[in-house]
Amino acid sequence: MVSAPDTAISLVAAAGGGPLLFRQLFDADTGTFTYLLAEAPSRQGVIIDTVFEQHGRDLSLIRELGITLVASIDTHVHADHVTGSWLMHAATGCAIGVAALGRAENVTLPLQHGDRVPFGSRHLQVRSTPGHTDGCLSYVLDDQSMAFTGDALLVRGCGRCDFQQGDAHTLWSSITGQIFSLPNSCLLYPGHDYTGRTVTSVVEEKAFNARLGAGASERDFVGHMENMKLPHPHRIAEALPGNLRSGKPTTPLTTPVWAPVVRSYAGLPELTPAWVAAHRQDVTILDVRSSEELEGPDGHVAGSVAIPLPDLADRQAEIPGDRPVVVVCHSGSRSALATQQLLKAGHSEVANLRGGLRRWADEGYPLEGPELT
């Protein structure tokens, strides 16, 4: 499971003062929405429809919020992107859930209609909503205030029915019987959107969905769906086999790693003081504070290279090129900007010291300076 964050924040506060935290994430390349829900008191959560390429972002958010991930679940076996469920399982130990009908490998939580996916004292109810694929599921929050419809129902649209066991008559029955039977006030969160629409509701789709709302009949719906003539998703040859493995790569991921760098939710590579202190001789410490601060009461790490942040662009040649660089300042704020600048300039092995010299000192690692002797 994901370990506790360095500084545990109130999850109730992060949830806006309520008992349930909800985050909607987006992959612009595939138009895919990913959803994170967590019960604040227990800090247990689930994630829905992860994207392989966004794994680092999603995991960073889970770690920063201190959420114990119970399950990574998918609404169906996708044809347009590869799920990140296997990566999330490998990182956190969470269950991998998808419809049992999908017959995917590496699934530890095969789901079917009527099942529940619990997290803390809350749960998602599983509703079978085939028609886009025969293994499509929608997930309904226990109080029916929100539902996650995958590709079955989109904002003012729905999933296509022309491949992967799709059937327009079946999708009509799924939407009208399983989704439109929810309260009118239930908010619906789709699996995709390509025009910036993020959420809808049962009452809206009943009234305004051109394919099956506003009095449309099943005959109208089927006639629409059978004449759409859409091209196949451009990543289908990669996505379907990948998702039938639950996103597990066919070969081990071999990205060179010079240190246990963790990217923050902001995308910043960071290292802990403990690792830097233990590998002090293997890295260059770059201190980007002013010269007055360097010799002031906060002190500095022995052997640091000192280049104030305003001078960094013009003095990068002074940074030794034979070792990775760990950038430091008082709290980690200015060094974060310096880290970004070095990355943009082509330095690949660079990371920010998480928490800065303040955390370094709080954890008992040595500092030097005239006022510290």
C-alpha cells in the first residue's frame, strides 16, 4: 500500500470539508478522464480508468494526499488507451478490477453486476451496462449522488457500438435501464470527452442527449448508432492487447534510475534528505540562496556549490558535470524553480531537495556556517 505522506494533511479539508474526497484527472492525448475517490476518515480510496502514461501523476497525488489505495478499477477493456492498473498495483498493492466478462489477465477483482467495491465505510455499486462492449460496467456511489459511466453514456452522447461486441439495442437497454433509472439529480462522470465537458446529470441526458433523450425511441437510437461510420481508434492495436494484460508491460520497464527520485503532483523530481545525506559524496549539492543566506544563521551543507538563483542562467557552466545535482534552498521553493530551469537546459540527473534545508536540519543532518560554530 502507499506509505503515509511526509506531512499528513487533513483529508477532510482537502475534500472541501466533507467526508468524501473526489478528483477528476484528464489525459489530453486520449481525452480520457480518471477519477480518484477516497473516504476522508479512513483515507481509503479507489481510482477509476487510469492511463498508463499518467501513472506517475496519479501515484504522486495519491502519495501526497496519504491515500491507501484499495483498488484500481476500469469501466471496460479500453480500445483507445492502455490502463495504468497493473502499474498502480505494482506500486501500491491495490486490487485490479474490471468486468469478469472482459477476460483480462492479472485481474485480482473480477467484477459483475451487483458487486460492491468498498473503500472505508463507502462503496461503489457495480452495474453492468453492456452495448459499447459486452464487459462495460458503470460504478454508482452508495448514495447515488454520482455515477461513473465509462463509455456507455457520455456527455450528450454515448459509446460507439460497431466493434468489441458492441450492440446498439443492448446499449439502449443499459442506458435506459441502469443509468436513467438513477435519481435525476445523480451526477454522471463520463470516461471521455474531447470538447471540455466534464460532467452531466441524469436529468440533462434524459432531456438533451440527441441520441436517446428528448423522447427518442429505441428505433431512433439504433438508426443513429448503426450509421455513424466512425474510424477505429488509432491506438486500438496497442490498447486492446495491453488492456487484456491489465496494462502489464510485455518487457520490464528499464528507465535508467540514478536515485529514488519521486515526482511530485506538480511534476517536480524530488529526493529526501535521508537519501541525499547517505549519498552525499555521489552528488553535487547546488545551493541557490543568496550569499548572505549562505553564511547566515541557517548555514549550508558542507561542500555545496553556491550559485544564487538570479545568476543561475549565466553560471551553469560552474556546475560540475560528473555527478547528479541536488538543488537546495531554505524551504524547497526557489530550488524547485532552479530544478525546472536546469531540466529545461538539458540536465537530466537533477532533483530538488524535498522540504529544503529546513527539513534537512529538522531531520538532524549537519550544516555549517559562522553562526553555527
